[in-house]
Amino acid sequence: MPAVKTGGYSRLVTLAEMQQKISSGDISPVELIVRTIQQIDKKNPSMNAFIETFFEKALAEARIAEQRIYQKNARPLEGIPLTIKDSLDVTGSPTHCGSLLNRELRPADDATSVRLLRDAGAIIIGKTSCPEFLMNYETDNRIIGRTNNPWDESRTAGGSSGGEAAAIATFCSAGGMGSDGGGSVRFPAHCCGIAGLKPTPGRISGAGHVPPIVHPGGLLGVIGPMARTAEDVRILFEILARFDPADPFSTPIPLRAPDLSPWKNKRLRIGIMPGWLDVPVMAAMADATVKAETLLAELGFAVESFRPAEVDRAPNLWWFFFGQIHSRMTKESLLGKEDQLHWTGMELLKRAIDEPEPTVETVLNNLAERDSMRAKLLRQMEIHRVLLLPACGVTAFPHRTRRWKTPGKEIGLFEAMMPLTPFNLFGMPGMVVPMGFDEEGLPCGVQLVGRPYDEELLLELATQLENARDPFPTPPGVEPLF
């Protein structure tokens, strides 16, 4: 392993540990919130992850949490500080979605996911930044400016949930909510060395998200939990996985508790992909995948080479629905407002608008091709129930760079994100966990992908993989809260 930019392995304070310490009385909710506020005051000036903070309200809610604990009426997340990506509604707070155009958008109600977290006792400490319209793999906007990676400020924290990932990595939050239409939970998690889940559409309610998670964007986009460990993500997932009639994609799937010991006896077969088909990845990303493969084999699982068949055009179809269709629905609303727009919102939108106008026939043919490819991949995954592949083709890159060298060839942004985007197109769950570092000391994540509604299996497998891995350090200069 290359040298890591920390002074050694710092003790990782997890959400699960916070739960235990609050339950045992080792720390009070007020003390935990005070320490979290102090951490935000210390780390956010250079990181720039927060759009808005709710310190006074959080302290008031912490005092209420203490009363509930005293009355033996504590809830699962009682007193735990969480953050929310600024594309999800928080009552009374603008849902900017990274744009000045939304600065007057003040919802009267919380998003369903926010309400569920509050109902479970969580305290929302702030809202975190995202690129304009969520349309970039870097987090920057005209509201607060650029968010920096806590491992190296010259690098991106990722996008579009970059503020969320940076806040969690630096103990400014125990966890929180992001959203993912093309890797936007998983890529920032990889960049910042944390864990993140992109669930199956409908498994976690998307109600209260901007833009709305409905057709056509709902074909690709979901909201998902992010935290420092897979176990912490599982804790959040079990709170959030509920049927919600306000979400047109919501599906009443009950929570399950997978026991992987039977799978071991049957030799659960995990398909290993070195990347997306023949597109190369950075050497460090390949190394992280090999490390995870080795650990899974040592845990008793059958790891075998896997190559999806007849899915070559999946990244292109993802771009069609994410870029070309979305741009046609957006461009008219932006006319005359160009002076308020930001480059993060326009970089990909302009590329999509400049492409030929899609026809109705093209839309229908692409939907049919998407369904055909998805069915073929799911048939292959009857044998290999889980796939392992790099979280991305590259590590956190210097701000606004768009070309990177790999051992195979130089790749651009579209190719670098190919390990992520097909699984948005296919509506399959993906889980990213940190696994290693590149030669610059930047985190490298790996991705576990499952069949639709297999989130519990992925979370259990990711937790076992993290437990088998070396303890993961914190970013340089970041000390735990206690």
C-alpha cells in the first residue's frame, strides 16, 4: 500500500458507535451535537461542503432527545447528527439543487426520507452542497463555490453528492442522504473514502427530491444513504426502506436479514469485472479490486471472472436518457437566465443540447433495447448473484480535469464513469466501500452490484468485506469526535 496522507490510522467513529455511546450514557446528544458543530466550524472553511447549517435547532432537538432517553423513550437514531444533500426538501430551507434559480424554492414539508430519519430520532445538522442541477461529477455552484476533497483540497470531492461525502468523511456528520442518477452517491463516496448505496428504484422513497424522481429521470435516479462504513449505511437503509405512495416507483418490499452462511456452503459465486468491458482503469483502481477479490475468496465465496454479454451500448443509452432527454426538457426553462447559471450545470447540458434532436422512434427503440440488455444481464446473474468491479476508472481528480492516463490508454470522463452508469440504466443496486489508496494517497473504492431488491445481500457482503479489510484511516488532519 502506498503512503497515506495521514499521521497514522486514526480511530474511526461510526454511527453505530455513536448509538452505543448515547444508549450507555457515555455521551449525551447535546455533547455530541456540540462536538459536531465544533468540527464543522473547524473543517468546513477549507472544505466548503455546507450550503446551510441548523445549529440552534439541532441543539434544541438534542435537548429533547436527552429527555426522551431519560424517559426511556429513545428511538433508533436518537440524537445522531445527520446531513442532507441540497436536492432533498428540508422544511423551510431552500432546495437549491445547486442553482440560484431555486433560491426561492422553500418546501413546506420534509422529503419522505428526511421525515423518516427525523421520526427515528436523527438530528439534521445541515444541508450539503451539490453541482448545479446535479449535472456534474464535481461539486461547485454559484451559491457557495467549490467543495474540496478532504484528502487533498486540489482534488474534487466528487459529484453530485460531493458535499455530503466530504462532510461525512470529516466527522461533520455521522451519515446522510445523497442521490444517484449516474454515480452521484457512489463516485463521491469513492473519492472521499466512505461508503454509499445506490438502491433499486423504489426501494427508498424519492419523494421530495429536486428535480422530481419521476419519469423519465426516475428510470435512472434514486436517493441513497451515505456513511463512513457499510454497517452505518445498513442502519440508515433499515430506517429508509419503506413503501411510500408519494413515490410512483415505490415498491412494498419487506426488510430481509440475509444469512450468508448458507451461501458459503453453496459457494456464493461473485462475478469479477476489472472494469466496464474493455475500458481500462487506473492501476490503483485495478489493485483495489484485486484486493477485494482476494478478501472475498478468503471469506469463503467463489470469485470468478465475469463479462456481461450484449450490453456494449449500455453507457450510451444511459447518456441518452440522462443527457439528451433531460436537456430537451430543461433548455426552455433556462432561456433568458444565462447570467445566473454555473458551469457545473451547463457543461454536460450543453453537450447534450448540441446533439441531434431525439425522435419518438429513437426513444421507443432505446427503451426496448435497454429492457432487452437488462433482461440478458439478469439472466447471467442467476449464476453470479453479485458483481465486484472498480467504483470508477479514476481516483479523485484535480478540479476541472477531464483526461487521465491508465495503463491501457488515456480515458475521458464518459469512459471513467462507465463502471457506474450502466447500473443506473438497469435499475440495479450498487454499493461502494473504500478499499485502498493510489500513489498520491487518495482513496480507491470498489463496487458491489446486485440484482434488483438485493440491497440487504449487498450490505451484508460489504460489511463482511470491510471487516476483513485493514482499518481505514481518516483524511489528513481529521481527528475523531471522541
